[in-house]
Amino acid sequence: MENDSALVKFPARSEVPATATIDATRYDGLYLIDGEVRRWDGARDEVRSPVCYRAEDGSLERALVGHTAKLDEATARLCLDAAVRAWNHGRGEWPSARVADRLAAIAKFTDKMREQREDVVRLLQWEIAKTRKDAESEFDRTVQYIVDTIEAVKELDRTSSRFHLAEGFIGQIRRSPLGVVLCMGPFNYPLNETYTTLIPALIMGNPVISKLPRFGAMAHMPLLAAMAECFPRGAVNVVQGDGATVVGPMMTSGAVDVLAFIGTSRVANILTKQHPKPNRLRTVTGLEAKNPAVILPDADLDAAVRECVSGALSFNGQRCTAIKLIFAHRSVADAFVAKLSAAVDALKAGMPWEPGVALTPLPEPNKAATLSALVADAVAKGARVVNHGDRASETFYRPAVVYPVIPSMRLYHEEQFGPVVPVAVYDDEHEIDAFMRESNYGQQIALFGRDRARIAFLVDALVNQVSRINLNSQCRRGPDSFPFTGRKDSAEGTLSVTDALRQFSIRSVVACQANAENKELVQDIVASRSSAFLSTDFIL
């Protein structure tokens, strides 16, 4: 890896525009337990930005954003106790509330969330170097996800308000909460990915503990007061700190009923093995992937390059849905790589607040060295860096297009989760089928071409190996109404607006023989609105 300070211009402190700055000290050390926003007086972690300040002598230092609470084990147990009390064997205020009351609380929170948009957006810029455009998109998409989830619950409620008559029995089937849910989101989409589990878990009546990621935690701080105001005590708890200290005691207690985790399969396996009663633990996970793109001989190379550059390098490739390996047919490989290299080198690098910037610094410490080691392994085994990449300046890494990548190289199998674009050559579509069959991952694949026979063969060969096949477009999560999941080590459970509601609930039924006496009993309960569950109320 070549170090080049001219790669990107880090600013002097005085050069940061006022429209990008934020004083985050008011959020230092905040956490939420049992309906109360508290400020931690113990050990704290520094939040250092990927953005570096340039001193007069040219030296660089990562900007200090603020401090997050490094909670201890005793506080983690207090948090768990608060959630367990809120659950109270399903009899707590939140799990036993009527659906309409829960939706009203969620709607109120959403209104208050919108008021904090600017602070959240700026914190996303500083904490993880997300561009202004991408940070705004993440916030707005999260709000829309909540709105769509509210509408999905209304539709679910309308359906479940009906009574069913079958084989001489009458019954009402509704979805009920599962218990205490531990949500752990990732750093790359710390708001959106966290809320795609937290919101459906909460809206279905489960008390939630949100353990924030190491990077991106401060972006949640402006929302804690709204959570405390809108939800009953213990219904939502937000904590931070070392995973082994905070999460370990929660899992080993056996009091966590659902683990919602977005991260790596390695960590997911550690967490689930800590639970003493694994048969009682439901897991909903989104894990790593090695999503390939396939360039068929008749592909529109210009269109394929546009999609592959965006798919591989949006937010510097730090997405589980990113394209992680490109297979180009031998007949078009050299032409495709030439176009791809030129397009990657044309991407603008800079600070998150600068207009038109596509490449920004990386949040993870030593990430550039990690990526360069993957590239060096490939180069040692015969590949080349064909563009002007594999160069670094402190937290910034210039994307490297590596070609040709072969199975003996780490880049062929390992998820780089960063701005390295490996390209392999293939001769026959059966090679793609073999790659996916042998891969540990099975999230998505992107196919670029127009030959219906080739596309049809690959669709049929791969549809049972991956959860989504993208035709002439990059891999992605949205729309949120589409199922988002994976096979093998890539996911467990399905997350979409409607699927997530099912993941965080269970179907429960109240049934009786359909005789006159029982019918009258049920009618009396419904008419008097004596039961929150047994009801024909539904929300318009």
C-alpha cells in the first residue's frame, strides 16, 4: 500500500463549514434505562471521527466528536431488569396494551424523531463519514420505514379482527409479543438497520434493549428523550459499552427471548451459545455476504459498470449488500475492467459535507492496512491493481480494482467490507453455479446480460442458493416491502416491513366450541371491550 497525503484533502479545524459542525458534548455519556435518560459518570469511550484535522505542520489527528458511556456489568443488569419488569410475563403495560395505543405511541415518537433530523444527520457525517446526501437518505428512509410499518400493522389488525369458524369451533387468531428483545445494529447503517429490528419488535408489544454499535452510537443520542417521553418505563432501553461486559450478562441470564443482530456470523454464534436455554431463544440476524456480480458476454458494459461501481463502492463498499466480487466473461473481461477502472478512478474523494463526494474516510481503525493486506495477497498470487488504487492517507483508502482474482486468493472468498473491487474471469456459467454452491454465504447475486437462455439458466441454478437475484441492477436491500434475508451464514429470519412483524411475534388463538352459550360469552366480552386481545376493534 502506498501512502499519499495528496489523495484527499483533510481540513484544518477552521475550514469546516458551519453547516457541517455540531457540538455533541450535550450528548456525552447518555443512555436510556427504565424510561429515564441518564448521563454516565463512569468510564467513557472517545468517539473519534474518520475525518482528520490538519495541523499547521501537516500532521493529521482524528477529530474528537464526543464520548459514549462505557457501561459496566451492574448497569447492564439494571437495564435487563427494567425490560423484564416491562414484560412482566406478558402482563406489562406495553405488551398488554391495545394495538391502537401502541401505534399512537409509535406515531408520536416518529413526529418527535423528525424534529431531530439535522443533529442525527450531522452526527452520521462525523461519526462514520457518511456523505450528507447518504445521511439524509438514511434518516428519511428510517422514518418512512416506521410509517410503512404502522400501516402494515393496521392491515394486520384488520385481518385478525375477524372470527374464524372451522369444524364446529370458533376462534380469533392474533399475533402476540414474544418477550424481551435484544437489538444490536451495525455501524454502517447505525440508525436504519437498528430501527428495522427495533421498531417491529416494539410495535408488536415486546420490550426492547438496544445495544448500540461501537461506531455510530452518538447518532442515536438525540432520540433518547423522545423515547423516554413516548413509551412506558422499560419498554425501550438504549445502552452502550463493551459487548462482553454489557451483552454477555444479558445473554447468560437467559432472560432475553429474542436476539436481533446485524453483524458477523462469528459474533452471532458467540452470542447465541451464551444463552442457557437455546430452545427458548429466537434469533433474527443479518450477517455477512460475498455477493457476486456476473458480466455475461452480451452485457451492456457501460450500464454494468455504472451499476457495479455504485454497488461495490456506495458508502465505500461498507454494506453487507455490496457487490464483493465481479465475474466477467473472458470475451469481455479486459474491456469491462478498463471501463470499470476508469469509472472508479473518476470518483470524487473528500469530506462528507462536500458536494458530489463519493468516497470518504473509513471509520474502522487500521482498515486501510487490512484492505491492503487482502490486495497484497492477491498481487503475490498473480493479480494486479489495474487502477490508481491501494493508496492511503490516514483514514482514507483509495479504491483498488484487482484483476484477475483466482480461487487461491483471499479476495475470492473473504468479505472485504470496504473499497476493494476484485474481478475474476469465467468461461462457463457452471463456474458461477459452483462458486455459489461452495460459498459460505447466500445473500444476493447480480446478473448483467440480455441472453434469455443464459439468464434463465442462472436464475434456476441460483434461486435456491441466494435469497435475491438482481437482473441488470446492483445488489441492494430495498424496497423495504421486499423480503430481505439470506441463506447459509448470511442471515436467519426475514426482514421486510411485513415479515419483520411476524419475526417478532407469534400467532395466538382463543377458541371455543361454536355452541350458543360460548357464542354469547364471546359476544359479551367483545361488546363490553373487556379484553384487549379478544376484540373486533380494528384501526383505520
